[in-house]
Amino acid sequence: MVLVAGIAGPVILFELITFLVYNKTENNIAAIILISIGGISGILLAELIRRKYGLEIFFARIYGANEMDKKD
């Protein structure tokens, strides 16, 4: 699951950049390179999160209760 969460951000960012570059230049090679960079950076980010924090702690921070949820 962390793999999907880590990959999504960079891939979406590089897809938007690729869309803009391809519309201006129509260069297939540049588009493939940019999409590949997005995928590889997403995988590396997901692996970094998994190794540094672990899955349980990472998802506990995302989905756990925070101070804003507490009512007076």
C-alpha cells in the first residue's frame, strides 16, 4: 500500500509535465523519459518511506486520530 501512496505523487507530477512538454514538442522520446523518471522516483520514494518509518507507523500517522478530531 505504501508503494502505491509513494508512487502516486511523483508519477502524477511527471505525467502533467510530460503532457505539457509533449503538447509543445510532440517528442515521444522525451515523454517516455519523463514518465520513466516519475515512475522510478516514485518507487524510490515509496521504498525510502518503507525503510525509514515502516508501514505501521507511516499509516498510523496518516489515518490515526489527531488533535483536531478531539472535541471539547
